[in-house]
Amino acid sequence: MLWVDKYRPKTLDQITVHQDVAQNLKKLVTEQDCPHLLFFGPSGSGKKTLVMALIRQMFGASAEKVKVENKTWKVDAGTRNVEIELTTISSTNHVELTPSDAGFQDRYIVQEIIKDMAKNRPIDSKGKRGHKVLVLNDVDKLSREAQHSLRRTMEKYSSYCRLILCCNSSSRVTEAIRSRCLNVRINGPTDDQIVKVLEFIGKKEGLQLPSGFASRIAEKSNRSLRRAILSFETCRVQQYPFVSNQAIPPMDWEEYISEIASDIMKEQSPKRLYQVRGKLYELLVNCIPPEIILKVIILSQFLLIFSVLMCDLYYLVSQRLLYELLKKLDAELKHEVCHWAAYYEHRMRLGQKSIFHIEAFVAKFMSIYKSFLISTFG
Amino acid sequence: MTKKENNLVVLSSDEEYCGGRSSSSKRRYRKTKSQSPLPRKSTRQAKKARLLGSRSCLHKDSRNVDEFNLFCEDFDQVFSTFKVSAGSGGICRNELWIDKYKPHSLEELAVHKKKVDEVKVWFEDRLRTPKDAHGNNVLVINGPSGVGKSATVHVIASHLGAKLCEWDTPTPVIWQEHLHNSSLGIQYTSKLDEFENFIGRMRKYGVIPSCFPNDSKQPIILLIDELPLTNGKAALKRLQNCLHLYVQSTQVPTAIVITDCAKVEGTDLTVQYLEELQLCLEDAGACKVAFNPITNNSIRKVISRICCQEQYSLAVEQIDAIAKSSGGDVRHAIMSLQLFCLKPSQICSSSSSALESSKENEEVPPTVVDDRFSFQFGRDESLSLFHALGKFLHNKRHTSNELVLDGEFSVKENLSRRPLNMDPPEKVLSQAHGQARPIADFLHENVLDFMNEEAVDDAWAVASYLGDADTLLSSYERMLARHNDAENILHLAAASVAVRGVLFGNSHPLSSRWHAIRGPKLWQIEGSSLSNKREMVKQRFIAYGGISLADFSVVATEYVPALKWLGSSASGDRENLPVMSDENTDFDLVNSGNGESHTSDEEIEDW
Amino acid sequence: MAPLLQSSQPWVEKYRPKQVKDVAHQDEVVRVLTNTLETSSCPHMLFYGPPGTGKTTTALAIAHELFGPELYKSRVLELNASDDRGINVVRTKIKDFAGVAVSSGQRQGGYPCPPFKIIILDEADSMTEDAQNALRRTMETHSKVTRFFFICNYISRIIEPLASRCAKFRFKPLSEEVMGKRILHISNEEGLSLDEEALSTLSSISQGDLRRAITYLQSAARLFGSSISSKDLISVSGIIPREVVDELFAACRSGNFDLANKEVNNVIAEGYPVAQMLSQIFEVVIEAHDLQDEQTAKICKKLAEADKCLVDGADEYLQLLDVVSQTMQALSSSMQL
């Protein structure tokens, strides 16, 4: 088992990073006054861990006896019947699913599954019907219609079941749903918190951590605990005992993207663009989400602009000019690049073929960068 | 295409012939084909040859045979009436010019001399020398429609003094007809069965001389026009086997005429099947002659010859226009000519719309050769998709800026382009039956090759426009998901944006040179990305120790790479780890190096 | 886990006024409506105004006061936007309901029970125009036995023919004072202690929306127990603390792109909703007096664009970064002037 999963806290009491939230949740459960919940926060901040611990707190260890099902739902959608297949994970007391998997038919799934759950409620020892918990992932990816119908079902069946919603950004969840839930913001753990967790794992695994090593991993993880633990483990496999200046291996696709970025920096031409397209295809084939590609490209480009320019410039220009240049870079290039990145990312959401838009961004970047080079160096 | 039209004729005339005349309607179908310049006589003979074939399905009831003959008789009547109504030949000359002026001698053929010679020599060889001397006796002639494939065979046959037997693919039996037949006790025979029977007999007995009682000494040439193509792989296999056997064993010199359909417009399967058949024939040892579209020059010659004989005087421009618009199709050119030569006075009784439009045309001064003119005579001018794409990608423009803008409306220099040297892109698109989505994909795949090395800005403009087209399309597709009857105006707009974006954006096109057009790699990528995704969805239980669903993108971006890392540095203590290594090899990046230059034959099917 | 306790009932429902006269702050509306109640005749009605001002409450209260609990089910049909509400629903469901005749008006159990039915259409502005047109005919044909109550936020989205058939009532946002009273009342009932600061925070973050205020209060009470501070309320409401917004804006003013980028990263990592961030930046920009009009306009335009993009599902990080960089450019252009 991966360390991420091995050292995942199982109960609310074990949770260290968001202790305050965990304690509040525990109080809610013990007071048996648990409303619908909406967890939101960046990826790798521990939403899922909290949710799973919460369910365990509610139902005890039985919540961990889960079965995976590929269910097909037949939904009467007025004029026609729709069949939707979806993977669910369920125990006797809870069901978890990602409704956005169903694409634009997502709104049927929400209604249908909640109805279904309301029918099959477990009976507790006193012969009373208990309630079930439905965990919905990625609610921010639900269509507007689905969110509307979700809101209605939330009201209708609120006596039968509780909803736990998870999402990365609450901006995309409608006000109507947010106001019917208890909103819990889960922030990404700070570097210090990550370091603590890493040290804890290191101790458990009996590893010697050189000083500063954990904090370097934390820094690189971009405040994602999952990311930090995964790279911690890869470091362990790569080289042990640790050296404090050991290289932290990046994800293969990230490496690949920075390769693409440096390609772009080296030459700006339609031909190069074509080569870049080939590489982008490879990323897409490996299911790297296009928006992440776009984001990482600009991040690594910022880094590259600096490193490449710095090298070149030291030999070319005097110190004063360098300063001017950096200012210019700051003033023009970066703003423009991030503007176009935002622009094309938005377009990508509207469109279907992400490659068209990523490529347009790359081409735009080439064009900006080229004219920048020409204007500075002639 | 012609086949379809003929079907229509059968259908529309169905009520007229209901009541047991189904087979006569079958006959009639053959006659409607009178477009093809068959000598009348040989048609008859061919009919008899067919009779042989059909007998097997009629033998059950001899009465049927009598009936059949009966039909043959009244068929002539039917035909003559039919011809008057359908042939726009008008009142005074009730013959179509294409029949009237069908070539009778080798000289009259518009086909290129070399090709004709090739065919002639081939037949001469077969007919002169003893039968076993040649490895095979089958010649495959292929080419676009109306270039005189069958006419060549006919002319050569008569030139060599040989009898020509002909097998035509029979009309498909339509359903009502079938019902009717079966109620009469006639068994249904598929056209493929019929063909097989026919071929089988031909192989065994050759052409039975008794069919042609008058003169059995004459050498015989067999002409198979149009192979009976049916759907389905099994049928294709049968046909292939049958042909294969035939090619290897036949004693009779045989010409098989295959009409190429334009690759893109025909249903893709038919095209593929035809190609397979041709390959199979060649494998079996058949010779092959490919006919090209006829040159404008020869068409012009034919037209002026006819004009001479009909005593019409046409301006050179008009002849030119007709020749040009026919697209290398003589038959079509003659049809247009006849239509054009109708004088209003001669068609007063007729009211068909086609004629009316020609009347209209008459008012236009005949010397003006404008778009309308060529449109009128243009045969359904479908460009192949690749042709259209080529136009867009090469971005041909007039060298001089003809369109002088007056001062009121002038465009910034960097936005102005020279006028296009082609039809409006939308028109080209509609001729190529281009769908917006594949057009955009193709353009996206290929456009970078046609750009100047330095022009990154152009690349950006083009990419951005293609992105716009994609956005338009996707909103169209989303709308479609909701209301199926959504207007496809968005679709058209998207296609237009894509094409014009490419034309406009590529402001420094490379000078014209040859470039293969690749099929979009994107389709392949999407396919494999989808299957990888499915694979990965199955693996999302690797996260959270299997008790919770992981977010898909997290699995893709974090778990899988990490596991790959860990898996590659072979570690023993991880027995719980789901076995990933096997799949991993699949995940491994598709090597980019294989610069696949698919020329799109297979991919086209996808749409 | 044992069945849910009654306490989990939302306070919004629990403290919903049962009678028209209890509806807070909408004095004019209440006065007119009590009149109609007394005569037990009412026209079609259209309630509009911002959310949380008591529109639904009023409609429900009227229905209850007219029919009482027994007849309520058979006489009142509630439809809201989340129900599937295309033309078909309007045609069938409403017709079916409206088509059944009602017995003549006899007082039952102290309720007036006028001889008509009430159809309450909540969030009527989200109906399509076609559906509204279809409704128009239905209203005419069944006007003898039915009364329609339309409830919406934006009256401009109700087609004119419908609006003109109704008596229109505008509900205004609640003043802080009224809201404070209401909140205090509830917190007394629930045994919460709320200090002065928390109370004013609550009023300001709920922006005249009483339902939101009550929801926040309940959430805070659930999470943090009976004594609630203004900080608790902010954390529950999803409002971004002022310091964070100020810091981001200061980074914009500094003109240092990398600093701003760091701040943006921070905002994302903390999980603050960016849409919320945009509206709070907007407030800051409006309040900043040292900006020239053109700068304000530029920034606001960008905010609006980014908001739209977010609705379309664009990436939060990139959008916020774009906003920040454009703001930075707008701000720096002043320094050169």
C-alpha cells in the first residue's frame, strides 16, 4: 500500500492537519445534528480523508466494508428512457459516487439514486429506519440543471438521507446548494504542517531525515499533502539514506511539460509548433487533464524565461540593462502571457477539442516571446 | 449516382405497372439506362443472355416464362412512350443525342487514342489466337462515369466483328415487388445469386451458341457492366470468390467495367468494396486499363461535330463552357448540349422545370459566359474533400490587388489580403460536402505545413480561429443534445470561420508545392486517450485503499506517475499494490517519432 | 446512528412566519394583503424582490391563512424552479390541478376558504418564455377557479402579458435594524449568545437577505456552539477575511508580478472561492478613492469578464491571476501619469 493510504488517518481523532474542523465535525455527529455538508478546498488538502473519517465516526467500522458496483440506472426522462452506467462504492450506510461521470445526463442520476437510497434504508437495532449518507464527488462539475435538481432532492429527502458534497471550488456550486449546506472550507496544509506529517511518517518507517529535506519536499508539493507524501515515497525508493540536497523527482508528465516549454523557448516557428503538438498529444493520450497542462506550461515557462534570459543576459548586457530588462519582462511579457493563458483556458472549457486551444496558446506565446526577443535584442 | 436515379424511376412508375408487371419494370430499368450509349441490337442480345440467367428463377412455372415473353413485347411500347417523356430530346427528334451520336467507329470515340488502342489490341489478341494461349481472358476497365468505357468496348466489338453479350446488374427487387412475386410463386433471387449463376454457366459452357441462332461463327465478347455489389462482408466474399474463379477459368474474352465513384461522396463501404474487388481481380490475373476523364479538347470536338450535324451554331465560348463544366464526362456534355439547343419554340408543350430554366437562360445573351451559365451545365460538381482542403491550404490569391478600395473603406495594411483566387470558401465547402468538424480537424492537422517558417504570428492567428470554430461547434453539439432539430446555422458558421480563419491567418503562405494531406492524428489520439481513460477509471480504486472513489484527474496526474516511478525501481515489499506494471507499458507515451503520414483512407470512414 | 433529531430542522423553516402580519419589514405589502385576507378575495399576484426578503413566506402564509391545514393540500399547488418546468408541465400539471372544480366557499374550521385554488410558482423568472406564454392562456381559461402567485427575483424576466395580469408587490431588502431584531429573537429562542460585533457582522455579510443570515447563524451554532463570535460567522459564511483581500490588492499595487503570483497561489491553496474573491475585490476597488475613473473602469471590466469565465467553468487560478495582472497594469498606468 502506498504511504499516502497507509498513513491516512482513519478517525476524526487521528486527524492532525485540520484538527479544529475534525473536532467540530465530531461534535456534530455526537450531537446527532448533522446537516448536509459541503467540503471545498484545493486538491490534496484532505477533504476525502475528512469525509471518510466522518463516515466512520457516524457508522463505526462497518463503513469500511464497502463494495464496488457498476450500476446501471434506468431513468424515465419524460420522452425517452435513459440508461446511465455509473460506478458506486457503497456500504450498508453510505453510498459514494461521482455523478459528473454521467456527462450531461448527470441530473437524472442524482434524483434517481437518492430516491433509490430512500427506499433501501437500513434498519437499526431498535427496528427504526436509520438514514443513509450519500457522498457526491466533484459537485462543481455538475451541470446547472443537475445542481438545480440536486437542490430539490435535498429538500425532499432530507429526512431520509444526508448529503456530503465534495468539490475543489465552491464558485461553481450554486448559491442555492451552498445555502442549504454547512460549508466547510478545507485549506491546503501549510508547509510546516506538511513537514510535520512527513516527519511523522519518516519516524514510523524508521527513516533518517536530514534537516531541511522534508521542508524541501513540502515546498515543492505546492501545498498538497498527497503530492508531498507521494514524492516522499518516490525519494525513498530513489535513494536511501537521504541526502539533504537530494533531487526530488518530478512527475514524469511534469518533466515532459518542461521539456515542451524549453522547446518553445528555443525556437518559435510553425514547424516547432507542430513538434510541440506531437508532444501535447502524448500528454493527452495519457489522460493528463488539458487545463493542468496549460497551467503547468505557464508556470514552467515563467521559470524558464528567467533562467534562460539570465544566462544569456549576463554575457550580453551590463548590470543596469539587466535590471531594466527584468522590469520590462515583468511589465509586459508576464501580464500578456497570463492573460492569454486565462483566455485560452476559458475557450477550452467552451470548446471540445482541447488541443486546438492549447496550441493556440502555445502559438500566441511563441509570437509574444519572439517579438519580445526582437525588440530587446534587435 | 446513376443507379440511384434509376431506382427512383422504378419506384415512381411502380403504380403504373402494378398488377404483375414487375418484371417489365425491371426491363424498363434497363432501358432508362439508355443514357449509356448501347447499341440497340446488342442490348437485345444481352437481354437474351440475361434470360438465360433469369430462367433459373422462373423455371418453376413455365407459365411465367410465357408471361415473361408477353412483357417483353409490350415493353417496347412502354419504352417508346417513356422515352418521349423522359428524353428532353423534344418533339421533332424523339431521340436522345447521346443515343443518336453514340460513337460507331473508333475515330468517333472521344477516349484517348492510346487507351482505345490498348483495349483493342487486347481484344484482338484474344480473338485471333487460340484460346489457351493467354493466361487470362478478363480485362478490367475502370474510370469515372461517362468517359466512354462501355462505348469503347461496344465500338471495338463491332470493329472486330464480334458479338457482344452483356450482363447488367439487375434492378434490386423492391419490397412490394417481392411480395407480389412471392404471391405468384416466383422465388426471390438476389442479384448476387443471379450473377453467380450466370458466371457459373459462363464458366462451364461459355456462351451457348444456340442463344444466337443466326450466326454462331461470330466470335463472342462478354461485357459485364457494373458488378452486383451488395452490402455485407459475406456477400463481398462470395462475389470475390466467384470472380476469382471466373477470371482463372473463362474462355470468353470478357471486359468488366467498373465505375469509380468519387472517393468521398460515395458511401465509404462501397468504395472500399470496389477497391477490394479490383484488387482481387488483378490478383487473379486480370488485365487492367484505367480510363481518365476526357480532355476538354476532345469534348469540344465532339460537341462541334454534333452541332454541325444538327445545324446549330454555337459560339466558341458556349462550347467551351459546356466542355469545361462537364468535368470530363462526354455523356453529360452531350446532354447539356441538347438541353441548350432547345429553342423555346420547340418546347412550348413541355413544362418541366429543367426546360424552363433553360428558357430563362436563353434570355441571357449567349456570349456572356458567367457563373450561371456554367452552373447550368455543370454536372453535380462535387469536389473531393481533399481537393477543397488543398485549395484552402494552398491559399491561392491573385497576384495583383484587383480590388482597389476607394478611400472610404480601407483596411489596415496588416489586415488586408489580396483577393482569393477561388470560389467563395463556403461554396467550395458545399461542393465538397464538407462537415465542419472534420474540416476543422483536417485543417488543424495540415495547416502548419503550409506556413512560412518565420510566421509564428500567422500560426497563432490560424490556431486561434480554429479554436473559435471549435467553440462554435461545441455549442452547436450541445444544442443538438437538447433539441435534435437544432438549426445547423452554427455548424455552417463554424465551418466558415475555420476555413476563412485559415485563409486569412496564413498571410504568408508558402509558394505552391506538393504536400501530402494527412488525416487528423487527433482522431487517433482521442481514441486512445478514451481507452486509456477507461483503463484508468478502473484503477481509481488504487487510491484511498479502495474504500473511496478518487478523483480521476488525481489518479492520472499523481497516482499513476508515482506508481510508475515506484514500480520501475522494482521493490519487493509492495504486495498490496495493484499490479500496474503490465498496463504501464501501454501507458507509456506513444512514441512521437513515427511521423505517420496516413493518407486518410481509413480515417475517412470515421466520419 | 440514531434517527435525526427534530433539531436538525432548518431554522429558516422553524422560524418562518406563519401569518402575513408577522412578515418582517414589508409593511405596505402586509397592509394590502391583510385587507385581501379579510375580504377573502384576491387577484393574481406577483411578488418580486431580492432573495431572503420574505416572498415565499408571504405566499405560503396567505395560502395557509385562507385554507387552513386541512384543505391546504387540495387547494394549493407549489411548483418551484427545480421541478422540471417546461411547457409540458405548465400544460399538464397546472391544467390538471386547475381543472378540478372546487366546492363553493364555506368557512371551515375558522378559515375563510374562498372558492378557488392557489398555484404558487416559485422562481418564476427561471421559466422559459414559451412556458410563460403557455401559462398566459391557462390563466385566462381557469381564472374562475384559480389564483396564481408568481414569485421571482427579477421582474424584468417575466413577460409583460403575465405581469400585467397580476397585482405586483415589491419586497425590499431588509434593513440592518429589522434583521438584527429578528436575529436576536431567534438567538434568544435557541439560547445563543451573540455579541454586538457578531450581530453587525452578520447583518453586513448577509446583505439584507434574512434567510442567509439565519442559515449562517445556524451553521455557526452547529459548528462552534452557543457563543458565536464574528470570526465564526465569517468562516461559516464563506466570506473571505478582509485581510486576505487587502493583501492581494496590496500586491497588485506593488507592481511586482511574482509577489502577486504568490498571493494568488496562496488564495487558491487556502481554498477561498474565487467568485467570492472577485466580488470582494470589487468592493475594495470601489472603496479605493485614490483611483481614477478609468482605472476603476478597467478593473471592473476585467472582474466582470472573469466572473463570466468562472461561470463557464474556467480555471480559478488562471482567472484570478489574469485579474490580478490586469489590475496591476491598470494601477501602474496611474503612476506614469
